[in-house]
Amino acid sequence: MAFAPILRRASAVKNLFSLTRLAVGSALSTRSLQTGASGDDSQSMGGYHVSPGGFMRGAVYREPNKPLTIEEFHIPRPKSNEILIKTKACGVCHSDLHVMKGEIPFASPCVIGHEITGEVVEHGPLTDHKIINRFPIGSRVVGAFIMPCGTCSYCAKGHDDLCEDFFAYNRAKGTLYDGETRLFLRHDDSPVYMYSMGGMAEYCVTPAHGLAPLPESLPYSESAILGCAVFTAYGAMAHAAEIRPGDSIAVIGIGGVGSSCLQIARAFGASDIIAVDVQDDKLQKAKTLGATHIVNAAKEDAVERIRVWLIQDLLFVKMNH
């Protein structure tokens, strides 16, 4: 499946939260992380600036409908089978906005952000050698918003999206799967909770099962949505809709997930791919993403229009047999 169009679409359909916008990015040397040395390892790379002494900055949510605050943290430390990532980009998902508006209950204070790309900096102690081989220091990765534990009954059956530990610990308590957060403020060591991996920070810790290698050909910023919008669309097309070659499908709402659905439906071989939205600019872009038909539901009856197209297609098929 070609993801390049999805990535190009990303800048239009989702606001990418770049740490450089907050002037908080950083690059900390592997040596200083492993030894705890502060030294003068500070350096600048692509707009990311090191805070010497093993500290970082992150965007903290404290109460609904208030701006995020930029605060200093101790660099988080990974535990067994966890990986410390130097964050390169983090997308802003609508789920993050729901938390910020108080529409989704979640522990606070917390660092939100669950669509990340980044670079592997450190493995937790006693991490499985297979994980280390798959994600060596310096490798490029993309994170998933659901971070499977890999050991619960659902993960064992291949149903990672239903991971018991993810929902029992992270979503219910704001921690990783030992019941503890990895985020602690610099000034008083108080804990801060994690929405997924807490990606709106210079560094984040995630269970290794929540990562995938990111090819060199894919840019960090645009690839951040792969871990949420694209995965969600893939699940919808492959498992919910079960799209097969020759199928007809209507995608209602051409946002981050919807635009990905169009491309995945095309990759799966759907013949009629109908995009429905209320904004003409989105519908025009939908044509470049695989839509064979477009409907502006604010201007006409979308159901009736789709019915007409499908009837026409059936008649065409019958006439040609």
C-alpha cells in the first residue's frame, strides 16, 4: 500500500504539533542518558535544543479549556521492554482536543499526544534482545496510539486493539503497565500522567509493542498520523467494512481518518469509492485520494445520490453481460 498520498494529505487534514513550534525540542546524547552525566552534550539538530542535566520540556494539560503549559521534566527512564524515544513530531488528534475540553475524562495533570515519530535513544534494562535488534539505538520509529502490552489474553489472540493493560492502566489511570507514570516534574518530582506515551514532549517512553520501524523514505512530521488516523482507517476498511476488490463504499467525512479510508479502499480494489462531505475543497482533494464520486451533503441528498449511482452501475453491468 502506498502511503505517500496519505502523508501529503496530513498537513491539510490534521494540525501537526511540532515541538519546534513550542521551541522545546531537544537532542540528548546517548552517553549522557546511559551514564547520567550532564556535561556539555547540548547540541542543536533540526530546531531541537538540548536541556543539559537530563531534563526536558513538555506540554502539560491541567484543566479543561485552559492552554497547555510548557514545563520541565526529568528525562523519563524506560523499564523492561520499554523504549525511550526522542520525539521528532507529534500529531494533534481530536481525541487530544476532547481531553483538553474535558469531554473525555482523564487523569491530570498529564502530557497528551499519541501520534509520534522519533528516534530510539535507550532501551529499558532487561529488555528482550529481539526488541533491541528490531529497534536499535538511532533507529527511526512511529508509535501507535494503542500501545499493546503483548502479554494479555487479547494480545495473545492478536487483538491488540483490545489490550487489557492499555485500557486498565493507561486510559483508566494515566500510567504504563506497572501502574506508574514515567513523567516527573523537575522542580518538585511530582508525577504527571501520560495520555498514551505523552508524545507532546521532547522525549517519551513507550512499550516496544507500540512501535513500528519508520522507513527512511518517510518524513518524520507527515508520518506522525500513521499511528492513529491511518491505523484507524485501515481497521475500518479491513475489519469493519471488510472491503474486497469490486466493492462499492461511501466514506462520510473526509478528515484525517476519512481521507485515509479513501486511499486504503482504493488499495484494496474497491470500484466505487464515494466521498461525502459538506466542504467542496475537501471533496475536490478527495478525488486525488481515490474517490470516484463526490457528494456535498449540504447541497443535495447524499443517500439519494448514492442510490442513483449504484443503480446506474448495476444497469451498466447487466447491459454488458
